[in-house]
Amino acid sequence: MSFAVVNGLTFGVHLLLVCSAPDFMASRIWGKTSVGVLALLFQGSLLLWSAARYDRRAGGHSAEQEQEQEYR
């Protein structure tokens, strides 16, 4: 549940910023790197981090727990 909430909220904030403040998102930080590119990199790294945490938590089930879930 938290995986979807965190990544959904991050995507929503990113989308809101792109739609409502395109000039801000196009602001150059250095070279050709803009605020939008940095925000997208942050969003991608958050997605990978939360997916790794979710996978680590989901992988902790024992064989007995998996069998119980199959019979439900």
C-alpha cells in the first residue's frame, strides 16, 4: 500500500508542477540540466528505492505462509 501511495503522490506532485509551473521546471541549474530533469531523477530514484524496500519486505515470507495464502 505504501509503495503505491508514495510513488503516486510523487508522480502527482511532478505532474502538477509540470502543468502549473512550466517556466520553473524549465529553469536551468547548470549546463542543460533543468529543475524538471532533477525532479524526474529524484522521482525515479524514489521509485527504485521504494520498490527495493517493498521487494525486501515481501520476500520475507516462509513457505508455510505462502501455502496458507494459496488456500485462502
